[in-house]
Amino acid sequence: MTTFNKFFAAALLIIAGIFTANRAVAQTSGPLFNEIAHQDSLQFDAFNSRNLDKLMNYFDSSLELYQDNTGVRNFDQTKQAFGALFKMSYVLTRKLVAGTMEVYPIKDYGAIETGHHTFSHIENGQLQSATYKFMQIWQKKDGVWRVTREITYGH
């Protein structure tokens, strides 16, 4: 191998190392993961208990919620949609699929949460359930976590 080829190979290894070292790694444990997991559980305890006001406290007023089968909603539209859902004759419940949650830090902002969740309800005596993918962007402002963006898809 020539000196130039050795230098070129070494340079490529260094560049690859820099890109690998700066790559965000999904957190599946640790302090940030635990904080977001806790917020997720509180958010969906409010959802599962149909507590609209408590649920909406987990969303920022600048919320944009993107859902593949219903489109884009802002905070007020999302609140209205949840309110209508909570008036249905059946009780829809959400459960995070164990082992699917990942958290990525966002420098000076908060975190990205991704995962799968299952929604279930009894309709006409039959259990209806389906699992979907989601992503929530959490912002921590003045010590309070709120979702500013949500994407739910695979419906």
C-alpha cells in the first residue's frame, strides 16, 4: 500500500469515527428516558381516565398534531377531538407497547419520543384493538414538559 493510500485510508477512518461519535443514539434507559417515560405514563393516565383538562396540560398551546387518517390539528382542534372521543359510548384506552419506546435528546429544547401504542375498546361485545406508531416532541420549559408536535401513523 502506498503512503498516499495509507493516508487516505486513515483519513476515512477518522472521518467515519467523527460521524459515528456525533450520531444521536436512542436512549432506552437513563435519566432522560425515565423522565419522558414518566411524562408519557401521566399523559395517558389522563387519556385513559377521560380527564380532558388534565390531558391537555401535557400539550403546548402551539401544538401541531399530525395523524395520517385525520390530517393536521392544532391545540384547540385536538382538544375538541379528544372531547368528542371521550363522549363516545365506549371507553378507548391506550397502552404503550413494552420495549418500543426510544428517546432522543434535543439540545437546548427537550426530547423526541418514539414508539408503538395500542388502543383498545369493547364494541358490540368484542374487543377491538390496533397498534400504531407515534412520535412526540417534548419541550422542557421552566421545568415543565409539554408536547409541541405529535405524529401518529399506521392507522
